[in-house]
Amino acid sequence: MGNTITEKILMAHTDLKKITAGQLINAKVDIALGNDITAPIAIKEFKKAQGKKVFDKDKIALILDHFTPNKDISSAQQCKFIRKFASEQQITHFYEGGQVGVEHALLPELGIVLPGDLVIGADSHTCTYGALGAFATGVGSTDLAAAMLTGELWFKVPQSMKFVINGKMPKWVSGKDLILNIIGRIGVDGALYQAMEFTGETISKLPMAGRLSMANMAIEAGAKNGIFAPDAITTQYVENRAKRPYKFYCSDADAVYSDTIEIDASKLEPQVAFPHLPSNVKGVSKAGNVKIDQSLIGSCTNGRIEDLRIAAQILKNHKAASHVRLIVVPATPFIYKQALQEGLLEIFLNAGAVISPPSCGACLGGHLGILAEGERAIATTNRNFVGRMGHPKSEVYLASPAVAAASAVLGRIASPAEL
Amino acid sequence: MIAKGKVWKFGNNIDTDAIIPARYLTTSDPQELACHCMEDADPKFITKMKTGDIIAGGENFGCGSSREHAPIAIKAAGISCVIAKSFARIFYRNAFNMGLPIFESRELFEAIKEGEEIIVDSVSGTITLASKNKTFNINPIPPFMEQLIADGGLMKHIARK
């Protein structure tokens, strides 16, 4: 009986010779991540446990990206607390100010997370790095404290679900639409405690940006991790970014899966998740007349240069409807600069957009784009729970950058094909 | 442990944004977080509940964000334990790691009405609904998780090792 890629990566981080789903293991961590919301609790726990020195200053990433640029005094205090710890411990991967980007866009971009890694992060969207062929999973702050102290963490080896996606994706259909469609099929706990492994001919052609969007939302189906077998697209993405060795793993032909789900991508249209669950998914043609107040293009799901290029392609020579606030959030400083050099920022400004600094703020209802009572947003983010982007009586609709851009122009949820 | 308290019922997929909205995450102070416990699921919850009360959730309780502020807010509010049909993975880990007692029982949720009093006995693995003379079994806790509880959470477990 063979192993899945998830099992192989987990096993490679232990001294075990054999591993099976359901087994409880202690595994070594390559990168442990925290942000300005979750790291303060982890640091307090670390100190409470008499922690003096982190296990490896090069294997911890502290990213101040949520309530930054500091939104108020208490968020500034949290950042100050982390900055002091990072300085005391000489943490290599500490990012803030003009160097910071949305963590799950920044870490792959800088080559800090690599194929074959075991990554834990006190942020649920840590699963994003599965796109690179890494095992990456979200944990809590106490888990982060334990990893910072010992370099290890406990895991239950998950069962794996296999998603075989074939067929040519129609125009305007992206990785975001694939993952929304999958969550719509299996539900927000459809992959609870499991690994979601994405394969098939559509996946083998899917660019890295699309894979990152898909792995990012594995948690929205309850999964422990999402994962892609690394290939030539992975090599192309990581070879000039990596500053340390990395390893490609792939599933054995006789690996065991709890379920296999086949999807024909050629039959899909752009997808929209209606309030208040990411599984409440419809094709955009069935959205009806849903008027919007805000369109947000950005986040760890869809704030990459490829996403901005698609949005710019649609917004060129158009203006956002007069009642729509269009907010574009390049996910990292590098992406921001790229967008500037490619002329995308000018297209966004001409379309009436506000260009935000890289931040998670608007996505989680922190700052930089909060919704009032009764307001509706279309967003390229990953969650549309009650109150996610502001007032408990506001609404969030999740979609791709193409749909968010077209909706901004038409003032209602719309397909780019309508323009 | 034995917990006796009134049950507050919530539905399926109660996410951590509903348990503690992100707008309050500029602090990690347990008492401040407790003031907003369950606010976006039931804005009046914190004024109605009493110390020792119990939360009963449906499927996938605690889904969404990994914020440990969610179990911290519940514990600091004085809730003695959470019982759900199922828990989201990160919430499940966090609760054991930081010491909020949680139990799985599919039957209880269907059988109980909000406001009824139950007795949870983690040693015998049962929940008693005295008014209806009914007893339900709690899903057994995996041995490793039992060890975490016995040691007083993950950090103390590591220290002991």
C-alpha cells in the first residue's frame, strides 16, 4: 500500500519508517508563522513556559499584516510587542512597514516556504503553501508557541480526498472558480480533518497563482491542508526564489484515498459564493440582480499580479459604477511595484479605484474598507461569514477578480462576459 | 470534570468570526474578549448567560479563522464546556491546547431545548438531561487529548516531557 504526498511529507519530518492515516505523530517544523493578531498570544505562552530562545531564528516568520498600517493604538501596541520579541530573538523573517505583504502571498514570493516543507501557521490560510507541494496547515497560537520553543508539533495524519479535474476551463474561469465550485459541492465541512489533493489535466496546466488560490481555500471545506504535486510549473516558480534546498514529493499510484471526486472544468462558468457561507455557491449567470456597494480585489486568495492583470484587463476604459467603492489591494510590495510598472495602477485609478497598501485589513473587517449595515460587497477574498467585512447585517459575495471587476463596473454582480 | 449548567443552543457552522468578531482582536486580554463572546451569533448572549452555563453547537463548530481568541473568549466568559455535533479542526486543537473542555455528542443537540439544564460527566462519558430522565454518551476523547487535559494544556504537557 502506497502513500499520499501528504503522508510522505509528514513522514519525512519524523524518524518513522511507516505512516498511516489516523496515526498521531510528532513532526519537525520547517517554518512556523504568526501575524500581528495571533503572535502576541503565542509569545505570551512562550514566555509563560520559561522560553528563553526560539528553536531556530531562521525558521520562524512574524508578519505584521492584519491591522497594519496600524489602525489604532491597541493594534500598534500588539505590533510593538511582536517587534520587541523579534528583535530580542533576532528573527530572520520579520516583516513590517514597507517590506510587509499579506503573509500567504509574501512567504511563497520570497522563497521562505518551499516544496516538501512542513509549515505551520497561526493563521487558518496557512494551507495556501500546499500549492507548492508543501504540507502546510493552520493552527492556533499555543501551537505556534510550542513550535517556536521545540521546533516540533503534534499532528494526526489526515486521510486524503482526491479531486481529479479535467477539461479546458472556459474563458474567465480560474482557480478561484474551481475551488468555489468544489466547496459548493462538498460543503464547508466536506473535507473536515482531511487533506484535499488536487490532480488532473486541468491542474497540471493551472498556473501557480491559480493553485495558490485553490490551496488557500481548502480550509473553507474544513480541510487540514490542500496540496498539489509539484511539477515544471512549481520548478519555474521556486527555482529563482529558493535560498535553501527543497524536495518534490508525489503520491504513489496505490495510495489510499477516502474519496475521489471528478470534475469537468469545461462545464464551469465563473462562480459566486452567496452570504453567509463559502459553500453557498452559484454560477454567476444565476446570481440575479444583486446590487453592490463595494468591490474588493485583493487578499491572500486573489491579490497576486496575475489577479491584478485580469482585473485591469476588464477595468481598462471602464469606470466603477458611481455607487460602488472599488478597492484594489496588491498583496505585497513587490506586486505593488510590478502593477505600477505594468501600468495597472493607472488603469485602476482611472476606473475610480482606491489602491490600498498591502494588508489583510478589509478582508476580515479590520480596517481599510469596512461595510456599514445593509451594505453588500463582492470580494475576491475567502470568507463571507456574518459580519466578516464589517457590520453584522452586511453581506459578502465571494468571486474571482474577473467577476469582482465586472461587478464594480456594472454596479451589480455580473459576469465579465456582459461587458 | 463534572459540569452542571443551562444550555445555550447555536446552529451549524458557528464560525470563529461569530464567536469573537475580528473588530475586537486588537487585544488578547481574556476579559475584554469575553465581553464580546458569541456577539455576531447572538448580540445579547453575554448579558443572558451565567457562569457555568454550557454552549451546544451543531456541525462544524468553530470553523473559519484559527484565532485562539475564540476559545479564550468562551472560557473567560465563564462557559464551563462546549458540546457540539462536530468541531472544526483548528478550534478542536485550540480548545485542548488551551484548556477549554469540549465534547462531541450528536444525540444531545437534537434532544435538548435551549435553557434546559444538563450535567456533563467527562469521567463516565455521559451527559444527563435530568428533566427528561435521559442520558447521552459523549464520544470518547482520544488518549493523547486526555493526556493534554491531564497535563493542563499543550505548553504544560511539553514542559512535563
